[in-house]
Amino acid sequence: MTALSALIRRDIRIALRVGGGALIGVLFFLTVVVLMPFAVGPDLALLSRLGPAILWLGALLASLLTLDRLFMADHEDGSLDLITMSRTPLELACAAKALAHWLAAGLPLIVATPVLGLLLNLDMVATGAVALTLLAGTPALTFTGMIGAALAVTLHRGGLLMAVLVLPLSIPVLIFGVAASQAVIVGPMSFAAPFSILCALSLVSLVIGPFAAAASLRHGLD
């Protein structure tokens, strides 16, 4: 546990420093949300209906933007080989790195959601619902994206491959996240049903993601 906590603290410090990637994701999320009202126009009712989808799409793209650094930096400086050969199970190390990535790059998106919801004419209830769905769904984006990052880490120009692999896996999370948010705003569907499925997707990815990423790293580094 000491080694895992040290790995989490190390990855968070690297992500938060200049050029670490966490700030880039937040700025990209902010840019998407700020520019969207200019594209849609001054129709406030339309912005309210599209608000959850805009916030979720921005969070998905911002998460994808920072995932390529999850293992790449460690592979470039040799740290990934040390992590692989350490006494700590690689599956736990992958889970710790994904958790650190979510704390550094995913959690700030959730914190920024209430402020950005004002730009999309969302009331407090709707903004809270979107933030709650992001809190439940962004771990699934991180832990499924970790699989693509592990597959692409040893490949030349693997960033494009990672996007091709991760986006289809992220579509169910996007669908149920937006559906749960829309249920609060327009109804008539219950909020509980899509939100429960969203939580289930995060739990499944939390279990499967570290094992799949560890297997991909072992195969790629052999």
C-alpha cells in the first residue's frame, strides 16, 4: 500500500506540473463549453436542452486528450520497466495510475461543471445532476481509456490507435450519462435507471480495466 500511495502521489504531482496534461484537459473542457453557445446561438431554451450533452462531450474529449500520457511518460524515462518488474502487482499499479489520472484530470472537470453550467443556462438542479453523472461516469472513461493507453504505449504514433479503441468503449458511458442528466431536465424517464447503469459501467471498468491494461503492457514490453 505504501508503494501504491507513493505512485499515486508521484503521478498527481507530474500531472499537475507545467506540461503534465491535467491543465490542458481543463482548458480544453472550458474552451468547448465556452465556444458552444456561440455556435448554437442565443436560444436559451435550446442551450438548456443541449447543456448536459455539451458538458459530457467536453468531458469525454478532455479525458481522451490527456490519456495518452498515462503510460507514455513512464515508458520514455524507463519508469514503466521498473513498475513492471517491481514486487507490486502490475494490475494494482495500473489501477493506482488510473486513479491518480482521474484525481488530477477528471475531478477538476467535475468541480468546474457548476460554473460552466451557468454559460449553458442550466439551473442548479440540472447542473447538480450533470455533476453527479460526471462523478459516476468519468471513472469509467479513465479506466477504459487506460486499456487503449496501454496498447498504444509501445507503438509508433499510438495516439490515433488509442482514440480508435477508446471512443467506441466510451459511447455507452456518454449515452447513459446524458440520458440521466436529461431525465432531470426534461423527463419523463426516471433518473435512477440510467444513473444505475452508469455506476455499473464504472464498476465494471474498474474491475476489468487494470487487468486488461496490465496484460497489454506485459505483451507490449516483452
